[in-house]
Amino acid sequence: MTKKITGLISLLFIITAIVIWPVSVQSQTEKPVVYTVTVEDMVTAGTAKNIKRAIEHSQNRNADALVIQINTPGGLVDATLDIIQDISASRVPVITYVTPKGAIAASAGTFILVSGHLAAMTPGTTCGAAMPVTMDPQEGGTEAADQKTINFLAEHMRSIAEDKGRPGDIAEKFVLENLSLGSQTALEEGVIDVEAENLEELLQIIDGREVITAAGKINLKTADAEPFHLTMSTEEKLIHIISNPTLAVIFLILGIYGLIIAFSSPGFMLPEVLGSISLILGLFGLGLFEVNLAAGLLIILGILLLVAELFTPTYGILGVGGVVSIILGIVFLPIEPLMPVNWFAAFRGMAISVGIVGAGFLFIVLKGILNLRQIKPMQGPGEFAADEGIVIEPLDPAGVIKIRGEIWRAKSLGGETIPAGTRIKVVKRDNIQLLVEKDPDQPAETAEEQ
């Protein structure tokens, strides 16, 4: 009996060893998992949603790290702050990495770079130039934002850097002095932790390093990791597009012009549909970045002036005022201090283009109104004036004539009798009766010949 029990135990042990052994070998040979996500072009609300989803996905999959690859000239303040908060709350190590060679992390990109649990750059890349700017109303270019905004963002940059163990005095110079650093200098100054040629080299270098996340201290395991790239979803791409201030304003103006056209010539339906969709997208986009209330009121005023010009023509006075008001409103609408300087020039050019389109639209409308005013009335006393016809039933002094292929009651103007077949000329219309006289230049014809 004892031998049987011993044999059964031995058999169970062997079976358990066979089942567990492959799992143990597999767990020992599994590669670390690292996810990557890209921040490129402008930092928008779509970018923030993409990074938030990437962090959540990495945490749910127990990933060893998330690498945010940066190449951006700047972007929206709210979106940047959302990204920084999500990185700070992440339980998975987040590595911020400026790449590829030649890439930049300027303005909003510098905030994201400094907020990483571990920061890295590729040789030949640059970070910094984060001084807040705004549109210059006099010169038409850009100028430094108000001191309150500069001080706030400088202190926030210092706070983020010091929280990650980086030099706060240098970090705040990115904002206060518009400081820019190359990858080598940034490494020497302690702004970044690693300089690596590519992602593969980066993962090898940082393996074994200790970082502090929301979950506590973690030793990175990234050597020979298998990176998986997370692209933007359809929703994130759409938000990325419409939260771009330039595109949001274009959608808004297209919607306004579309609805104005629709109201002026209803029934076609296409302007109504496209105008409504564009207007909704534009308004949604405006809610994703900071706007100047006074500029918004200027745009509304311009729209009202254009509508007034359309329905109560003033030969361009209200229309020109409306176009100018819309241009000024668009130029000063965004008040995003972390946008790249070049963007402001492009945005100003877009505003002028919108004004030109509006002026062209106004010219077409006014020309159409003038042409309509030159057309003679189709009905009324002068409707048949000077038209020629022929008498069907003798006018004595009233009878019947044929004119423009129609039969009309008529009366001779002087009360004279005009026989059938006589050519006549209409003097004017009197309600449903025409007043006529003989046509002295035309020979008489029979009614049947007409």
C-alpha cells in the first residue's frame, strides 16, 4: 500500500514537472515588452489623447516601458499639461526621446521631454526655446507674452525638472531666456539622462537603470526588448486635425460662408449640409484651445455685417466692414503661448486669405444684386411696353389681341376702332387689359398668319 502511494506521488510529481517546466523556460526566455508612441508636428488635444491611451495600454499589458518619441516645434498649452500629468501619474516608466537626428523638442516639446521619468536625445537634435509668445498687433509678427504667463510657465518648468531630479535653474531658462541646447550640452548639464543614436541603442543603454514612477522605484528591463508602436486611432486623428487652430478656424469660416450661401439661395441642400458640418467641427475645435474673447466677438460682428449686406445691400459698406472685422478676429483669436513662432506667420497669412475669399464672395453678391436691379420688371404697367402684336377680334374700342403667343384683352388707346389682322403696339398694361395703338411701321396681316 505504501509503495502504491509512493508511486502515485512520484507520478504526480513527474506530471507537474512536465507541465511547469516549459512555462518556466518560456518565462525565462521572454523578451521585455516596450511600447512606443510618437509626438510630431503640433502638440494638440489629439496628441494628448493618444499618449494617455498609450500609457493606459502599457499599464494594462504590464509593459516594461513606454518610449515617447518627440519631434515637435510646439503646440497647445492645455494638451501639453495633460500629457505631463499623465506621465507623472504613470505606473509604467515613460522615456521621453527626441529623435531622429535633426529632430527638435521646442516649446511644448521641451516640457514633455523634461517630464519623462528618463529623458534622452539623439545626437544632432535640439531642445529648448520655450519662451511664450503672442501675436504683435503693431508689427504683425510675434512678441513675448505677458510677464505673468512667462513667470508661470518658467516656474512650472522648474518644478517639473526638479521633480525628475533635473536642474531647475537651467530648465527655467528655456522659458525665461529662450535657451536652446544640443543633445551633448543637454547631457552635460543634466537636462537629459542619455544620448543614443537610435531606439535599439537607447533600450540597451538604459537597461538596469532605476527610475521612480507612480508605482515607486523600478529597475528598467529593456535590453533586447521587442518594441511595439502605437499609432493614433481614427478618433485621435480627427481630434488632432480639428484641434489645430488653423484648421479649426478654416472649418468655422467654411461653415459660416456655406450657411450664408444657403440662406441666400435655399433649396440646393449641399451648402446647408456642408456648412452645418463644417460649422460644428469648427466650434468643436475652438473648444480645444485657448481663444481671445474679443477676437471671437469681432468674428461674430463680421458675420452679422456680411449677412446685413446680403439682405439689405449698402453697395459694399457693411460688407467691407464685415470682411475687415473677420480678418482681425481670426488674427487675434488663438492665445496659445507655446505655439511655434513660424506658425503665427502662417496663421496670419491664412487670415488674410480668408479675407480675400470673403471679399471675392462679397463682390460676386454685389454684382449679382446690381445685375438684378438692371433687369426690367417682368410684371406691372411696363410688362408689355413697346411689344408688338396683332388684333384677333376688332377693337371697338375693346377687343382681343395676340402677343407673345398669348391671348389678351385689349383696348385702343384713343378709343378708335382697329380691325382684325391689324398690327398693334402695346403702350402699357392696365391690370388684365392692355392699352394699344396701331403700329404705323408695320403692314396689316391676318390673324391666321400669326
